Amino acid sequence: MAFVKRALFSRTETSLFNQTVLFSAAGLSISIALILVSGLRIDAWV
């Protein structure tokens, strides 16, 4: 039973880790896109 519980816990931990990595990667790409868009807008205004 302990092995099953450990396997389930590690699987949950891995999925949480993957979600965190995906979320931070998405946030990073969104912030980069915002910086690029704002930079393009500044260039267009200038």
C-alpha cells in the first residue's frame, strides 16, 4: 500500500510540476509578446 501511495503522490507531484513549468513558460512568452508589441507601438509612435 505504501508503494501505491508513494507512486500516486509522485505522479501528482510530477503533474503539478509540469503545470507550473507550463504556466511559467506561458507567462514568460506572454510578457515577451507584450514587450515586443509595446516596443513596436513605441517605434510606430516615434
